[in-house]
Amino acid sequence: MDELRETLLLREVIRTDPMGTPCSPVVRVAALAVLRNPLAGQVVEDLTPLFALGADAGALLAAEAVAALGAPAVSYGKAALVGVAGDMEHGGAVVHPRLGAPMRAASEGGAAVIPSNVKLAAMGTAIDLPLGHKDDAWSFDHFDTMTVSVPDGPRPDEIVLALAYATAGRPKPRCPKGG
């Protein structure tokens, strides 16, 4: 994949609830790729080249993330940071049309819509990577967020693609449905 400049992998293990009481560990893994944006500096109608970029990079990242998780994936999410020479639609084209299939395959499920976020950004900007249950879109206990960034990306002509998986929802969730 010629567009791939670098990848990053972040593994977080939460061992206490928000008050510091030990809880069952929650493992969250984010995998990120810094990709050259072939459409940077252009406003075009045909975003097809970015569809394949999302699918190819997504397959690589999903496999790495699920392997690092160390347990079955329960939640997932995706996001993109588009460098300032790009268009927000470039991020949408990377995360929406074809990224879902490799993410679902890696998680061995995925009946629910994959939560997502896209924004234009300067180098080093953080993005909130939303997480939701992979099979139950209405599982409030699994609504969560990982905040991630790449110190040297995205450059103006790049896109940072990020995806994440988790082994569980938030530690000690207390927001019931219909509450």
C-alpha cells in the first residue's frame, strides 16, 4: 500500500472504576494509520480511490487491533482526521463505504452500525474515537470514547485512519436504557 506512511497501536487496560475501586479489566485497543491523501487539494465528486484505501488500511489495522486485544472484541468504533489540504468528505470516504466489512470480519460479528467521527485537523490534533457494542446499538453500557492522536500527523496532504475495539463497556456503567 503506497499511501501508508506509518501505523500506531495503543493498548489501554482499565483496572479500576472512576473512583479507584478495582474492577474487571477493560481492554481497549486503537490502531491508527497515517495515509497519503491522493485527493488532497481537490474537490472532486468521485471519491472512489478513498473507498479502497479505507478497506485496505482497515483490514490491516483491524487484524492488528484484534490480535492485541487478547480477548474477544465486544465494542468497536472508527474515525478519521483529514489534513487541512483535504476535504471532510475525504475522511467520510475512507471510513464509511468499505471499512465496515474488514472491521466486522476481525471482530467476528458486528450487527450494529459502527460509530464514527471525522474532522479536518492540523498535525497532532486529537480525535474522539467513539465506541459502541458491535451487535447491540442500544447497549448504553458500551457507549464509550478513546481520545487518540498522532504527533506527526496528519500532514496537510494526509489522512489519519483510526479504529478501535474493546473487550467490554465502561467500568461500572450506571446509565440504564429508558432511565
